Amino acid sequence: MAKYRVLQGIDYPPNKRAEIGDVIDDLPAASVKWLLEIGAIEDSSKPVAKTEPKAEVKVEPVVEPVIEAPVEAEPVEEIPATEDEEI
């Protein structure tokens, strides 16, 4: 008897329920065709397509150089010396 993997939860006669991932072999023959067509079940005798693990792409963060504005020297204010001070 054919076995089918459930891809979408289904209720089927007589008062049964199958959830995603269940493998069942007691579906009514009249229902199999349209359940396959709508993607609710798949033939479990077919191997499950395994995808190759994707190569991990390492993304390096972009570090932009810090450009600092040139620091201008503050003007030096000259204070005239008083008579009591020496220069």
C-alpha cells in the first residue's frame, strides 16, 4: 500500500486526522489525487530532496577611516606686563 507524507494537516474518513510530518497509508484512493495536486500530501516513496548546506558567507564589517578636522591652535592673547612684573 502506498504511503504519503502529510504536508498540511488534514481530516479524512473515517474520523481521522493527520498532522504535518505524519506518514499515512490509509487515505481513501479517491482523495489521493487531489490531495497531491493541492500539495497537502506527498508520496513518501520519493526521496526527500536534500539541499546542500549553503556555504557560509562571512561578511566583514566595513570600517571607514575616521577623518578628523585639523585642530587649529587657539590664538594666544598677549597681556601687557605691568610695571611691577618682569618680562
